[in-house]
Amino acid sequence: MPVNELLPAGGANFVASVQGADALSVDDVLQKFWDAFRLPDYFGWNWPALRDCLRDLGWLSSDHYLLVMSDVEKILPGDQESRRELFGVLVEAGKRWSCVRHPEGVETGKLRIVLVCGESDFEDLRSTFEHLLNS
């Protein structure tokens, strides 16, 4: 599916891309998000700071945001604890920006997260995110 089909037709859109194959350490991951989202100078370079920034996005003047993470299965190899922490941050951001119900109707989420992985890794990643979403 083309990226432009993932964003609403109206309003200002911001697209961030993170390449998992280049995110081998926590510092790499934080740097990738710093670059992709143009994080503010006050960013604290840790998981709580990333969580706070992705739940805010106020420094970006956009109506909708799209995060595309490719090669997700390659992120933080050998560091399952940090990987779960990152995925937890993504789940919390997704929940924060999910659909909002108003009396006049439903407003779709302003942040969409697309995770791209190899076919052989899909079930493991799906299971991980289902667990995080249900906890």
C-alpha cells in the first residue's frame, strides 16, 4: 500500500521513517527517532523522554502523523528488554493518538504507525504487540 493512502487527504501531514536495520543499540534507536521526528532540544535521550515526545508532538505543526518503521525484526538485536520498552512506547503513543469519539462523530487517529517486517517474523511481532495492547 502506498504511504499516501495511509494519510488523510486534507490537512498538513508529517511522515517519519525509521530503518530498523540501522537501530542496533538504544542510542541508535533514540538517534533515529530524534532525526525522524525532529525532536525538540529538551529531549532527554531515554525511553520516558521518547514516550513523552511521541505522546505530544506539539513542536510539529501538522494535522496528521505517520511513522513507518521498516525491518522491525532487526531493531535492537540481542536486547529483548529494550526492544519491549520501545514497543511499549509505540503502543502508548498509538493509544494516545487513537480514534476520538465526539457527539458529532468519530475523529480518526492523528498518529498512524506502520511496522514493516519480514514475513517469517510477522507472527512473533503480532503476538508481542497483542500482548502489549492487552496489558
